[in-house]
Amino acid sequence: METSSPRVGLPVAVATVVLAGAAALVFAVGDAIGSADAVTETLSTGAWALAWTLLGFAALLAVGCAVALVRGVVAHRHPTRIEVVLFVVGVAVIVAAAATHPLWGSGSGTG
């Protein structure tokens, strides 16, 4: 008799999308605050740092989700369509946020 192991792909994929979306939202808030004076620049920089922290955790979860999806395929438990879609959406948001708010180089920290 086979024992079924719990699916971890869906909760991890959902968490990836939530954290990546939260990072994108914090990036947008930091951009909206701007850097007109010292106070708003401090808030904007704090939002930028928080967003990158969230994005880093989202990336770690995306790696975990990819591992869970691959392990499921190897064990002949094919992932559900929603797991794959959420994983792809999460990775797309991570890439878009990282591309529009670089960690260093041109435009880093300026939104």
C-alpha cells in the first residue's frame, strides 16, 4: 500500500507569489514616496531595502517550489496546473521587479 506524501508545491508557490507581489508593491510605494528631501529619501531607501529583502525570500521560495515540482515529477506525481501557473507567475514577478529596480548599477535605489 502506497503512502501519500503531502503536496508542498501549492503552498510554496502561493507564498512565492505573495512575497514577490509584496516586494513589487513596496518598490512602488518607495517610488511614490520619492526623494525630495532627507525624510522622504530615508523612507524611500527603507522601502527599497525592505522590498529587496522580500524579493530575496521570494526567490528562495521559488527555488524551493522548483525543487518540489521536480521531485513530484520524478516521483510520478505530476504537479497540478495551478501549481505550475503560480510558480511561473511568481518567477515572472521576481524577474520583473529585479529588472526594474536593480540592486546596483544604473538606477539602483532611485526607482
